[in-house]
Amino acid sequence: MWAQAQAAPPSASGWLLRFLLAFGVLNTLLTFENRWPGFGVAYMPRLSFELCLALVALLGWVAWRGGLSSRAAWVGTAAFVGLVLVRYANVTAPAVMGRPVNVYWDGRHAGELLRVAAQAMPGWQVAAAIVTLLAGGLLLALVVRWSIGVLASCLVWSRPRPWLLSGVGACALSFAAYVPDQSDTRWFFSLPITPTLLQQGQLLAQVWLPGHSRAALGASPAFGGDLSGLVGTSGPADVLLVFAESYGAITFDDAAQAAALAEPRAELAQAIQDSGRFVVSARVTAPTFGGSSWLSHAALLAGVDTTDPADHDLLLTSQRPTLVSHFARHGYRTVGWMPGLKSPWPEGAFYGFDRLADDAGIGYRGPDFGYWRIPDQAAMALLKAQELGRTRPHEPRFAVFATTSTHAPFHPIAPFVADWASLTSPDAYAGVVAAPAAGSFIQPLPLYVEGMRYQHAWMADYLRRQASRPMVMIVVGDHQPPALVSGRGASWEVPVHVVSDDAALLQRLLGNGFVAGLTPPPASLGRMPTLTSVLLNAFDAPGAHETRGIDHVVRPADPALSKDRSPSGS
């Protein structure tokens, strides 16, 4: 035990200088930010919530024990260095990879990344990097140990100093007075580190306790069918699952939006009819609103409720069956077409796509249109050219396409191009100069409607002139648009459309909550996993392709159908 209790109190100025120096060093180590771009750090003049709480605990410990032992100081040093490393990962991962750190997934790939990096460097550089890391870690530990010792000595007094305890305690507790947000700071505090530790610790605990994982996620749908309901006279059908970005039920429920989209919807309905196909529609409740599209993707593909993002993270660590694995098991080539994916996504390994194409892997060579640079029509043209248009008598495709052109800020929108083949070449959108992003967050509704019109236009032309046969196209909204577009109190419901030339398949859906045409009924099927079960039942049912009268049941009769079934008239 240290003997500071018997030492003479330092002068006020000397005490303050030592205290501020030690506290400033430790505070800087827990509040730095990323120096973008790259792996560097930058000083941020904010307070660390964890350090303030630790100071309260240290003050209480010193008052109780009379000082801080060397052993306790080194234990505190080890814990503090761990917090520094977590802080570095917290601020660096989003800047470098575009997403928060994930201990489970990043930990699994860290060794491989280090191996690849080491192979790309000369041996002496690898050795120098190792020595530098070890020396830097030792120096960090010594600096932290010295700072903790100085703070402990500054808090040893011959008589209590309640003003210090009250001040530090009030400073720490004041953090709770502010509502959390997504910025880097909360007033004069830097965002804390402990929530990341708790979240990642909880995730790892659930992964290591399979029983808890099963209880938290619930049961999966029955993936035991044989997809015989997709096999027609010309063989198994391709299945294209389109997650339409920000395509919400508000486009039907709001009279103004429904009226603005009546014409493009009528054109889409006519295109479906002209192509000899049929369409049925429903609505389903998404697990998210205004963003976080991946929650809906996982909910539908795995048939598991992901309303709680923690359940989504837990799901991706499991070995649950999905639509992807189900189709792969029955001879389908599975393709994930993700033009909005701009950073590494190790979690994607959960789905097991035969091919997972991101922004860089799709092969788009045209001009950029905003941050979400690849227009949906071009992405669809590339998907058709590379996957859906190939001669594959024995290997049908199951493709999952997550669109981006209707993602906020809903601008700029690419023009529709009649020549689909040109969209796969470097001359895509030749002569077109993308307009700068408009002030979409001031008046977003007109831009959102424009994006929806674009979506209906390219889908109509694709179905009329490009889609292969046999094919089942499922279009489901991933979530409602933000409240700036959908308004206050909007539901979490999204439309679902199933388009196919197999009338018997769609007849089975009509018996499970779907209705004929493009306008979904007022009542939701339920949560997104319900849709998974409904689709599985339709896909796995025996192919009764001799169903009669279907032409009069599910075929859009004419453009007036949209008006007859508009929300205002229902």
C-alpha cells in the first residue's frame, strides 16, 4: 500500500498541474477520432464518460484503502489499454470499412487479413512492424501506468475533499441527461465505449450458448420442400427476388402518392399483361422503417424476425437455413446482386451465395449517379447479361437484387435507356451528365415519387422485353421511406408483388392472402417471416399446372385496374 496518506498535501498549483496532466493524457486516449482517410487518429477536445466514472471509483477506492497498490495499478492499466484498443477499433472500422466493428466476424477474418498483408511486405518490413507494435504497446502501457499512479496520488488527502467527488460525479452523471444520437459526440462528451463492449459481449455469449440463440431467434420456417411448384413443362423457373429500396405501402395509402404513381403502375400492369404473365400482390410488415434495409433482407431470406438489430447480428452467426441455401440444395445457382455494397461484408458468408457481387464486382463502367452510383436499370442489365441471360438448361438461377436508385436522398435519378445492351458497356449513358444531388431533405417527396416512377418504368420494360422464361419475379419493399416522405404515424408495411407466367403458382398465393393485380389488400400478411413461409408453401406445392380459369383471376384486366383498387376507393 502506498503511503501518500501520511505525505504533506501538495501546493494547489502543483496538485492541479499534475492532476490535469495525468487526466488529460488518459482522456485523450479514450476520446480520439479517426483521421480520415486512413488509419491515423486525431485529437478531439471532449470528455470521456468512462474516465469520469473511473475517477469516481478511484476516488472512492483511495478514500477506503488509503492509496493504490502497484498490483491494482497494473490491473487498471491493463483494463484501460483494452479500452484504448476498443476505441481505436470503434473509430477506425467505420472510416476504413464503412461499418462498425464486429468482434465475431472481424475476429474470424483478422488472421487471414494479417497473413495476406504479411505476404505483400518484405520480411524486414514485417519484422519492423512487429517490433514497432510491441514497442508502441509497451510505451502505451507505461504512459497509462504513470498517469493512473499520478491520479491516485493526487486523490490521496489527509482529509476528504467532498467538492472533488461531487464535481466528478456530477460530470459523469450528466451524461445520462442527454438523448443518444448517431453523431460522434454528445455535447461535451465523446460517445462512450462501453456500449460496444456490452453489445459485442452479449453477441459472443449468445453465440457460445446455442440454446439461448435458438430461444432468442425462434424457430425457422420449414425448408423441407423440393421446389416442385416451380417446375413447369419447360423446366424449373428462374427466381428473381428484388428488394425494392424504400418502396413502402405509403405509395398506396397516401392519396397524393397513389395518384402520382397511377400512370406508371398502369404501364407496369400493361407490360405484365403484354408479356403473357400474371401478377398478385400483398402487403407485409417490415422489421425496420426508413433505413437499415439489411434487417428486411435477413428477415425474408431466413424467415426470422429481425426487428431487434441484435437478433440480426445473432442470426448471421448461426447456421440457420435460408432461401439461398434452400434453392442451392435443389440445384439452383444462387447470386447476390448488391450494387449498394461498398465495403467488405464478411457477414455475407452466412447466406452462402455462389456469387456475391458488390459495387465493384458488378462490372458497371458508366458514369456515377450520386453516392449510390449504379442506376438500378444498369444493375439489372448487368445481372441479365452475366447471370440470367445465359444458356443454363440444368442450372436455374435464384438471384437476390437489392436496388439503390430509390434510396435517400432520391437524387440524382438516371434517365431510362431503351437500349439495355448499351448499359453493359463503357458507353452506358453516353452524353449524360449526372446532376448534382438536390436539396432532397428540404422537399424530398417530389424526388421520391420521381424515383418510384423510374423504378416502375425499368421494371415494366424489363418484363416486357428482357425477362427470360420461365421466371418468377418477386418485388418486395425493404421498408417505408423516411418520415419526411411517409409522414407521421405511418405503418411499417411494404408492398409485395409476385409476377410469373405460371398461373398455377400464383393461384396458390391467392389462397394465402394475395390478391390479383398490383394493388395490395388493406390487411397485412403479418411480419416479414410470414411471407417466407407463404412463398415456401407456394414453391413446394406440387405443380398443378392444369389450373383452369386463372387467366380471369390474376391477369391485370386493363390500366383501369389501378384506379378501381386505389386506396381512396377501398
